[in-house]
Amino acid sequence: MRRAVLAAALCLAAPMVQAQTAAECIAPQQQQLMNACAAKDYREADAALNRAWGPAKDFGDRIGVGGDLLDAQRAWLAYRDAACAVHASPFEGGSLQPLILSTCLTDLTVARTKLLLEFHGY
């Protein structure tokens, strides 16, 4: 159920996502544009997380904890998605839900990326 809510909320922002530029997202005033810009921010944060994953996993493998790191990452992804779906649930069906959801996903993803970058930097 939570995954369905997560997917549906992100899809609401999807139609405008392709056209958003950095300039349009400086101070958006319309809800639809805010949602699209927040979705864009999340996609960028997710891309950064994916770039950080490879070096962190390589380091984990070298020190013998790669499997544990993979298990932790999978658990973290499930946590992130569930926590953000719950966080956005009071706004379900409203135009604000995609913004709340994307902002939550972005915030948690940025924090996790920082941890992964720090991990492979030891």
C-alpha cells in the first residue's frame, strides 16, 4: 500500500518534471511547479546516492562488510520509502502530497549519501 501511495504521488509531479529548469525552480509560486521542482530535486539526490554507492560498496567489500552494507542499504531504502509515505499520508489526495513526499525523500537521501561518502573515505 505504501509503495502504491509513493508511486502515485511521484507520478502526479511527473508530467511537469521534464520541462523544469534550474531557473524555474529558484522560487516557484504555483503548487504544480513546486511539486515538479521537488521531484527534480529528489531525482538529483537519488542520482548522487547511486554514484556514492559503488565506491562505498567496493570499500565495504575490501574490508569484509560488503554483504552487511548491502543488507543495510536495502533496509534503509525500505525505511526511507515507508517513512516518507507515512510522512506524506496526511496530505493524501491533495495537491501538496507530492511536494511533502519528494521533500522527505530528498532529505533522507541526501543524509544517506553523506554517510556513504564518509564510509568509503575512511
